[in-house]
Amino acid sequence: MKSILITGVAGLLGSRLADWLLTNKKEYQIIGIDNLSGGYTENIPSGVKFHNIDIATGDLSAIFSQNNVEYVFHLAAYAAEGLSPFIRMFNYTNNLVATANIVNNCIIYNTKRLVFTSSMATYGVGNPPFDESHQPAPIDPYGVAKYACELDIQIAGDQHGLDWCILRPHNVYGLNQNIWDKYRNVLGIWMYQKLNGEPFSIFGTGEQLRAFTYIDDILEPLWLAATKLEASKHIINLGGTKEFSIKESAEMLAEIVGGHEIEYFESRHEVKLAFATHEKSKEILNFEDKTSLRDGLQIMWDWAKKQPKRERFQWEEYEVEKGIYSFWKK
């Protein structure tokens, strides 16, 4: 039986994609890999053949050699962009070294196509809306790692014949998101704060602009990134087509949850204006931005209220503490 391999299968993108594939592509066996450092077994659909492995250090050869792996969706990453300057070694191991392991196995076992979820962090400050033709200039280690992964995948394509499609999703949210990590997923952070009687936290003035992406709107485009001929060896922005300020987003969520206080902290080192073009995703991947931010937030909030009271993740020790923001200090 042909197989599809998903890394990060216990996280938001991986679990929702696995569920979509099990429903819509029954001719494939779905294999999932996750080290459960940021995802949860409850997220993994029952039809997935699951392996608890850290792809940065684990031997993946048996998974590839014993299964007819046709497509690989490499979605696993620790996407705490703002924290990455304080955990550089972890960031590069978790993102760049892990991706090298996936690329090696895709080459050795002749994977039909590798789909890699990169990030808008690759663009850096730039000149928004960011277009795929813009020269990346990342301003933090997370963006550097993602861009390095992109370059390595392209080299593997040129030298070893690996087929690939690189996606740059942005601010994806929805059911199965980790709302217990204080360093990433701003909408989830706010929902956790509401559930625990804490004010919504905003770094700086809240005038930063972002486009948010509801997970269900990109599931079929992810599949087309793997299977559509026209997507071969393309880099494609994938996500929301309307930008909102962080302040607007917090105020919208406050209305949905019945009112909530907002607390402002010092600015951090980040891109202020980060939103992208979307014509290429519509043309090649048939992307439709169907779910408004308000509707998506309502759906996710209804889900969040039913979640167990998990312990919040916090780093026991940062690699570098110089310049750490007050909100993250021990």
C-alpha cells in the first residue's frame, strides 16, 4: 500500500492534515512522526501509524524502507520565532538538522515529492506584501533556519533529483493548536490567558500587522502541493489574505470571549509588517480564504473551552538570557 508520511503529526497542521487525508485519500496509509514535545497524542487520528521519534536524532531508515512512502509532508518545527535568539542551538537542531535528516531519507528512498512548510520569517523586514520573488533577509535565527532548509531542499533537487514544493504558511490557527506554550501561537496564548484569568499580553503597541490563516482552509492546498504537477519546485505563500493589527485581533477575541483586559509589554525584536501576496497559492493550489478571522476565532474558542487543564510549557533554562523580555523572565 502506498504511504504518506507526516512529520509533526501531533501538532496543529499535522493532525488536521492527517485527518483530512484519512477521510479523502483512503488509498494511502498515513504514517505519522512526532516527538510529542509540542503536540499531543489525543490530536493524532486513530487511523495513523504513529512513531514517537525525534527526527533531529532518530534513525528514520526503517520507516522509509519498510513502507512505500510516496509523499512526505515535513511540518514538524518549533515555531517560536521570537524566542529563537535565546535558544539558538535548539532552534537549529530542531529545524535545520531535523530537516537534513528528512531530506537524506527522501533522496535515498526516492520519495515522489517533499512538501516543506517554511515560514514568512524568511522574508524578514522586506517590503510587504511579501511576494515569492522577494529576496529573503531573515532577522532572527528561526527565519535563518527556515531559509537554510529551503536552500538545502533546492540543492537536493538540483543535485539528487528530489522533487519538492516549499510553502510559506503564516499564522495558522485552529483546532488542535497548542495553547499551552507561552512563546508561540499568539491567538492560542490569549485563549490560555482568558481561561486562566490572565490579561491578553501584547508586545509593543500592538500595531504590528499580520494575516491569520484558519487551518481547514489550507488542507486541500497542502495536498495539491504534493500532487499537482504545476506545484513542482515552487515556493508558494499560503495563508490569510486580509491583514489585522495585533491590537485589532486581541480586541476581536475579547469580544468573542465576553470581554477581557489587554496588558502591554516592551517591544521585542520582530518584523512589524508581515503579510504576503496570495495570487500564486490561488492559481496553483486553488487556495480560498473561506474562514473570516472572527468565525475562525469563535470556532477555536469553542474548542479551547473544552480542553483539559494542562501544565503550561516554559523553558527551564534559556541558552542566552541577555536581553530576554520581561514577560519571559523566570
